[in-house]
Amino acid sequence: MRYRRSNIPGATLFFTVVTYDRKRLLCSGENPMRLKEAMESVRTDHPFTIDAIVLLPDHIHCIWTLPPDDNDFSTRWMLIKSKFTRTCSNPFPTVLSSSRTNKREQAIWQRRFWEHQIRDEMDFQRHVDYIHYNPVRHGLARAPMEWKYSSFKRYVDDGIYPPTWGAQEPLVFDGTVGRE
């Protein structure tokens, strides 16, 4: 099967990248920092802007904008996944399929990812809202502001969202943000 991918240079894209068998390893231990380091390392040689991001235990949602002359997001994801895989802590022993063994793949990531090219400002805002509300939707936080693995706080600091946006119930903030 051939997948049709966006090939427009400078595009803004929404991605969902999922762990193998939905293993809940991305938010444990040093893995969030290791993933951030992998992304920053790739951004050094293959620039892109992270417009919004949320890291959940078993998947990532993010929006990237590529440079005006570049449409190669697949290489960026391949490099990020590879760099993270070499350093991550995976507490889930997995028997590898012969296909994964033959391709020298670890059981950290699903092979593919999902992408959607952002069409306009309204599409962008809907996807940013989706990203930031995702921890609440999955029962990981009562409000986006409580989830520390997200760009939500940056959006609050920039005046785009109020701190209580997306809260399931009225929240009282004591000055600390995020919880383990």
C-alpha cells in the first residue's frame, strides 16, 4: 500500500505519533526529557517550528511548520524516533516480530504516523485546541494547565488562552503548575 503524504514546502502539519502496542512509556522517568532532546537535536540540522505539542503516555500530538523550501517531515520523524529509541527507558519487554528483527527495529514506536496538513487559521485553532485538551480527554488532568507535557502554558503566557480554559471543574491555582 502506498501512503500519500503532503509534499508542500513550508506546510503546517498536525501529527499523531504512537508507541508500539500503545505502551505507556513516554511520560515516565527521563523519557520526556530524552524525547525533547531528540527533537532539539533533529531541529539543529533539519529546522522546523513546533507550533503546539502534547506528550501523553502512549502518543504525541503536535503541529509543526516546515521551512519555506522544505517538505521532508518524514525524515525528521525517522530521526527523532531513532534518537529517542537509542536513549529511552522501556520497562516493557517485548518479543520482536521477525519483520522488526530483520529491519533492526525496536518495539518503541508504531512504524507509521498520521499527518494532516493544516488548511487555514480555523483548522489550525481546532487542532491546537485538540492538542491542549487531550490530557483532559484521556483523564490525565482536570484541566490543560495541570498537564506539564504540553505547550499549553506557553499559550497562556502569550495571552492566547486563560489558565482555566478547558477545565472540567472550577480550578484554583496555588502558583504551581503541572503534576506527576
